[in-house]
Amino acid sequence: MRADPLNTPYCGTAPEPGGVVWNLDPWLAAALLVGLVLGAWATSRAGNWRCWAAGWLVMGLLLVSPLCNLSVALFSARVAQHVALLTVAAPLLALAMTVPRGGAGPIAAAAGVFCVLLWTWHLPGPYMLTFRSDIAYWAMQASLVASSAWLWRGLLLGVGRRPDAVLLVGLATAAQMGALGALLTFAPRPLFAPHAFTTLSWGLSQIEDQQLGGLLMWVPGGLAFALVALPALARSLRRDEAAPGQ
């Protein structure tokens, strides 16, 4: 896929309209197949292999689809890929994980790690590095998916056990994603050098592309974590109503 791996991003050169291609990396295909089989086997004992398969297939599709190649040209495409990974693939993978006996886990710690990684990989410096280094690119993708799956695991398991914590962490995560999205949307200048000359052929200026990416992070991304807080709020209210003296 890449003629010069030293100077070409992992997902290829920036495409023109009509020239977007699939990611046909055989190593990625092999890794996805192995992960699908091993993960399904590991989660089959708890009967959760379908959730694992669904989440893994969604993740695989996002990594091999033309969205990968398009993300070289458009910042908004990279954000769209990340939002789908974090709010669709990661919750499915989290549902496949075995329920621990000791509780829902350290939700606040998971949220903190996720927040740090999300902001770090969307800063100009680390973002640029993912275009220059395949290792950095895969470190970004793996760390974001792993940290969000960890967070979703705590949120989904904690709704029935620690609704107050889920409510607080869900809203806080939605707020920090909204803050990052707002920063990208209202930034007075373009922040990401890799897209300086790749957006115009797609009908967008660089700042418009960045604003679109910010809105995707802000609205769909933040909304997903706000929605998970709703059942926690309902359960918390029902618990308070049932408490003696209320």
C-alpha cells in the first residue's frame, strides 16, 4: 500500500476524491483474525463471544475501510474513525469482558487514563507523529481503544452497582470530550500540519475540516457518554425514593 514507508503515513498517501482505497495490509488482516478467534474463545465461557465478535468486527472494519485512507487527507475523517471506535466498538468489547466478582472496577481511574490519552493524541505534536511513525500510529489506536473499553466496562457494569459513580464519571467524560471538541471547533487557526494541503480537493478549507472534526468529537462523542449516565441517574433516583424517610 505504501511505496515509501519512511515518508508515507500508515494509511497511505492523501487521496483525491474518487481515489480512496481500502487498507489491504496483510499483517493487519492476520492480526485481526487472530484477535477475533482468541478473543471469542476467551469470552465464550461467559457466553459473551457474540459481543466480542461484533466489537472486533466493527473495529476491524474501521481500520481496513477507506476511512483509514481518507483520514490522511481529512482530520474530520480521523475523528470520525476515533468516535466510532470509542463509542461503538469499545462498548461491545467491554460487554464481552467477564464480570468481576469484586465490582465494576476503578471507574474514575479508567476515565482519567482515557481523558489523558484522548487529549494527548489530538494535540498537534503527537498527532503529527502518527503520520511519521507506524509505531506511533498503532500506539494511538491501541491505547484509545483499550482505555475506552476499560472505561466502558466500568460504566456498563457500574450502572447497577455504583450508579452515583457512573453518573458522575459519564457526565465528566462527556464534558471533557465536549471541551476538546469545542477547542477544535473554535480554534482561531488550523492546528494540524499534515492536512495543510489535503482538504481543498474535498471542498473544505483546513479550518473547516478541523471544525467538522471538532463537532464530531463534541456532539456524537460526548452524547454517547452522556447517554450512559441516564440509566444511572434513573436508578439513583429510584434508590433515593425507596430509602426510609424519603
